[in-house]
Amino acid sequence: MTKKTPMEDTLAALRALDGPPLSAGDEKRLRDAIASRNRELVAAAAHTARGLALDAFCGDLARAFAYFLENPAKDKGCIAKCAIVDALDALQCDDDDLYAAGLRHIQMEPVWGGREDTAASLRVKCAFALVRRNVPGVLFQLGDLLNDPMPEARRGALRAVAHVGGSEAELVLRVLAWHLPDPEDLSECLNGLMECNPERSLPFVARFLDHENPAVAESAALALGASRQAEAFEILRRRWEQTVSPGMRDMLLLPLALIRNETALEFLLAVVREGHAAAAEGALEAMGIFRDDETAQRAIRTAVRERDERRVREAYDRVFGGG
């Protein structure tokens, strides 16, 4: 058997901690790991402190964060800093300056063909920590992140703005929606609007169903479906009935399924029973989200049997595994 290294022994010991309360020896082991300057040990220790709700270690974690912020080469990929922020946020640490510093942190590291910023995830974590802390003027702090060159950071910032909530956040997202060139950024923006104020945002988001970019139209449809609003179902149903484009109709099936109410399910079952075979296949694919809902599955099986068409049965078996 291969002998474990000292670091492997320490990592195993950290994972085995099951306090609180911790023994004096376990507390020293945890503090030593946090102070070790080894990113893997610090990340493991932060995970332990978070999992065991050990808020007495917040100061130790904050000091470790400051060290790695000043010595980024010691924390490639921001592994330790991300774990520390996760822990401090979960432990409700009130060090807003720490989160603000992480929000501004950029860490360029060598990658194949050049250099890349590896701190995007850290910036997003710090943004959410500040939002959950309800820091005054947090939307201003999120402003730079909304223009971040890293897609992960921009999209995280859009989610954070939506999490702020209220009319100010809603207004920010509405303004951005008209100017975001990236369809995935816009998708986050539209989802955020539906989170901020579903009723008021429904007609606004529905306007993007007519966008010339099919990816944007799909994002709008998915945002409407994910809202699970009854009026969203009516908007999507009318669009499905009024469009003659098979591609547009197919795209609307998953958003309709996402509504997840009886009316939407009955609509999709009717497509399975009565629609063209291709539409029935698409409806079954969309209803794959009901794999864990036995009541819905029974209704779907019944519709497939009533249809009694080989192509549709095969689609059902492909999606639900037969039965």
C-alpha cells in the first residue's frame, strides 16, 4: 500500500472532522491548515469551516484571503480564494471590504496561447456575497462587473442584479436588454427580469419572441416558461398556434413544458395525440422533464397508446426508457 504524504493525511483529517465542538487538537489542525499558505489545504479547511458552521474561524479565513490576494501566484485558479469566500458568505461574515476587494480582483495566468483571467468566478461569488449582505449602493458595485470582458463574470453580474430585486434592479435589466449583443448574456437578463417582477416583465420579455435572432427568441420563450406563470402559458400557446414555422413551433415546446401546470401538460398531450408525428416527437422530448413525475408519466403513456403510431412509440421509449 502506498504511504500517504503529510498533506494527504491532513486533508483526510480535515474531512473527518465532525464537530462542533472541536477538540483542542482539531481546532489547532484547522487553524494550521488555514494558515498553511497551501491553496489545497486552505480550500479544504475553508470547506470544513463552512460545513461545520465554524464562524469562530472567520478571522483566520479573512487573513488567508488577504495573503492569497497579495500573492496570487500561490493560488492558481483562485481555488483557495473562492473556497474562502464561499465559507465566509455562508458563515455570514460581515467583511464587506474583503468582498469588494474580491469583486475587483483580476488574476492573469498563463494558458496555452497566451494568458487568461482566472478570477471571474471569484468576482461573481463576491458580488453575490455583497448582494446578500444588502450593502448600500450594491448596484453601483455591480456596474463594472456587468461590463466584464469575461462572459462568466458578466452573466454572474446579471444574476446578482436580479437577486437584488426591486424596481431599480428591474430598470437596470430592462435597459440592458436592448443593448446586450451576446444572446447568452441577454438570456440571463431576460431570466432576471422574470425573477424581479414576473407580472410586469411578461409583456416586455414576450416582445423578444419576435427577435430576428432565433437564439434570442428562444431565450425569451425559455424565460417565460421558467416563470411558470399562467399568463406566460397563454402567450406561448398563442404563439405556437399562430406560427406556421415548424422550427419556431418545435422551439416553443420545451418552454411550454416548463410551465409545469395541468393546462400546459394537457396542451402537450394533445400535441402527442393529434399533432403531426414530428410535433408529437418534439412534445415528448419536451416532456422529458417529467421523468420523475409518475402521474404525468401515466398521462403521457396513455396519450402515446391512444396515438398508436410506431414513430411516436419509439420517441417515447427513447425519452422515457419504455415501460
